[in-house]
Amino acid sequence: MGRRFSRFWNVSIGTRIENVGVHDLPNGAPIDYTSVKGNNFQVGFPLMVVRDSRDSLIHPTSGSQIQASYEQLTGIHNFGVVNMLYNQFFTTYKRADGGGRHVLVYRGQFGVASSTTPVYERFFAGGFTTIRGFQFRGVGPNTNGFFVGGDFMLLNSLEYQVPVTAKENIFVVGFVDSGTVSRRINDFDNYAVTAGFGLRFTVPMLGPVPIALDFGFPIVKPAGDITQVFNFWMGFSR
């Protein structure tokens, strides 16, 4: 359920009821995995506050998006998760008719979870939505090669978007992504940094939904993290 208080502000509350099944664990799985083996029933109660002043949901060129949420979960495990998201869009250049906009985008995300949070609800990074240049969920703490996630996550990204067609349905982008996932808050010992470039385009038969093709190259690679140069994504935003 949600309520809009103004053009920009809205608040929502909700619930989720689910059973998370963890089965067929490989030999050598750490206690983070074995401790949740079987069925894990849980009920969550999320609260979210959002301020959204973006000029477009599909391809924003100005404005910002601020989102803060807290979810309390109970059941077999009792824990809480805090997430904060901040996206800012700046138009750095445009033609006299207002088209052909070059857009600079900053994206930041911060998350903290309780120390009792099970492995399947912890933070993971890597891939298009977090740190490009690394494999999906390939950034963060691992035990004997098993990624176990973290209770703390901090992500930062800068991206520059330039249209290359008159209809503005194809864009080239350059980006720098960085961040860390750790078991303790304010632990930056394994901070990862990547840089790269990509392409954004739309396919008419799929409507306005953009397709993203990105190539990311690690500049700072923490030990144990798994790299992946190419990332593909289809959706409205990161």
C-alpha cells in the first residue's frame, strides 16, 4: 500500500510471506550455507520512502531519485535490512532545440543488514546493476570459494551518456563503477573499481524498453572476486 503526498514524495508499506528452500548443497559448503539448509519460512514488513523528481522513467536527463527503506523479517530467522539509493541526473549539453542531450549520471547505494541475516538475504555485488566488469554476485566475502555475501554494501557509479542518432534511440556511454561488500560496516579493505564503455539502444517491437551492452575492465580487483568483461541488461534502469 502506498500514498503519494506530493508530486515528488510517496511512502509505501507492504508484506511478503515466503518459504526459502535451500537444498542439494555441494561438499565443502560453509556454515553460512549449511545453517539454512532445508525450508526457511519468513515474513517481511518493508517500509519505503521515495522522492523522485526525474523528468523521465525511461531515459532521465535531469532530476534525482532518493529511496530509503527498512524491512523487518521474522520467522525462523529474525533480522532487519536497511537500503538507501540515490541517483542524480545532470544535462551537460543540449542543442538549441533541446534535443541531443549529453547526460552525466551519479548512482549511489548503501545497505546494512543485521548480523543474524541468513546468506540468501545478504548483500552481493557484481554485474550490470552494481559493479560492471565483475560476474553477477562475484564481488564480496567468500569462504573456500563460496560467496557468502555481506552485511554491509556501498556502491558508487558515474556514467556519461551521449546520443549518436537523431532520433536518440542509440546512446554510447562511458562509466566508472566502484564499491565493496563486506561482513562489517565501514570495512573498505576490498574496495573494487572498474571502468568501461557501452551501448544503449531500443528495439521498436519491444517498445521503449532499452537494451544495454557494456564492457567493464577492473582497475582494482580484490582477491577472490570473479571478473566478467561483458554485461547484458534489458530494462528501464540500473
